[in-house]
Amino acid sequence: MISINGNTQTYKQISVQKLLEELDLASSVCAIEVNNKLVPHKDRGEHIVQDGDSIEIVSLVGGG
């Protein structure tokens, strides 16, 4: 089980990129932290989420 923005989810071994695709966020501009460490955009396909990881996804929103 992993925590995504404070909500517990169950996933098999999955990359950050695949996780974003499953959450319909793959085309969104967002920052991803896994266990309080930023995952660079270029590493999302290779970074594998592990059981017990805590993930924070922060989407950027424009406005004024």
C-alpha cells in the first residue's frame, strides 16, 4: 500500500509515470515527491513506487 496525497491506495509495482497515467494526470504539469524527495520529470519512467511509499502530487494551477 502507498499513500497518495494522504489517501491510502493499493498498487502493484508501478513507475511514477504509469501511476500518473492511471490517475489521469500524465498530461498535467505537476511536481512529484516520493518520501519527501522530488522525482525529476526525466526519472518518472524509471522510478518505481515501493510498498509503504508516501507520494505527494502537486498540480500547478494558473490564475490571478
